[in-house]
Amino acid sequence: MTTSVDKMGDKPNGTYLIELAIPFNEFAKKQYQVDILSPKGGEIPIYHSGDTTEIVKSIIKSDLFSNKTKNSLKPEDINPEEYLAVFIPGGYGQFWDTHKNKEVQQIIAKIYESNGVIGTVGHGTATLIDVKLKSGAYLVSNKTMTSFPSWNEKNIMKQSNFGALLPYDMEIELQKRGADLKIYNHEKKVNYEVVDSKNRLITASFSTSGKFVAEEVLKLLNTSE
């Protein structure tokens, strides 16, 4: 589940490369069919900060990754009944398009309510904020989870002008909707990877946790099969 937004302010944006490439590779290695969805479909905007490792360079050269990222599906192309999981990588664009896209929300809810697993990394968690289940409850309500930390946004992230360019504070919005949010502690270095296996939700704060989230999603899929 990726964004179609390619800029934030006057700077390039999109889906953050390592948050997509590493998990994509983990799922593909296990022979799962991986489809990429974006609100507009077609080629998705991808950006990075020069932190592309050799494994990432290898993945992005693959025909499979190249084809999928250049030909993402639109919501109307998706049949939720055919999917076992949703993975949402970060990218600031998620704050504007996937977060408020009704079709995207419905797809996530349908997959989840069919015993599907959800994994998110970093800013991708914003996509879940307004997802509602059939009961009318927010998907995140009473779920143990984490997200990209507001402290880091306001103290480190120059790209978002330290949060000033963002339309809302993700931590606050998740808590408003009843999430049992484990906020990352930058001093103790805890709560940056959270697994709520009972509720089939795996979340992580930072881009470096893409492999972790993918592996945990795979574990839950193996348990349910």
C-alpha cells in the first residue's frame, strides 16, 4: 500500500525506498504474490536519502520490483478476498492520500476482517488512522502499536520542517481513535517495534525495521495457514 504523492513542500517525496524494497523482497522470497497498490495507480514515486545498501540496489534492479513499482494497481483493481496481508511502508505522502482515501480504507478493513495481517513502518502507519471496521470501530482501537515518534519529527526531521509541513500529529490522531500507543522512548530506545499478534498487527517506528515487520507478518501468516 503506497502513496501517489510525489512532493512535500518543494522537495521530492513518495514511498521511502528501503521501507518498500526490503519487505517486498522478504515476501517475494517466500513465494507470495506481491501487488503494489496506490491511490492513482501506475508508477509510484520513490525517494531515498542515500542509504541504499547493496541488497537494496540488487532488489531495485530486479524485473519483478521494477515492474510492480512502475505498474501499481488502483483500488478498483483490487479484490480484497484474494489477499492475506497488507503492508504499508512509510512516505510522507501517506499523510495526504492513502490516509483519507475511502477505497483504500475499505480494502484494508476487508482484508483485516477476513483474518488478514497488517504491517506498517514509520509514516505509513498514518494510513490506518481512519480505517473503520464493519462495527463502526476504528481498526486501531484497542490495538497495541507504535508509530513514527512525534519527538523525532519535531527534533530531527528537517524534511518536514520539524513537523510544520504535516497536517496533523500522527501520535495524537491514533490516540484519539483509541490506539494503545507505545510511544518510542529516544533515551531508552524502546517501543520502536511492536507486535500485537492477537490482533494481527505489527508496527514499527523507523525505516530500518522493514525486515522485522515483514518477518513478523510472515510468521503470523504461517500460523494462520
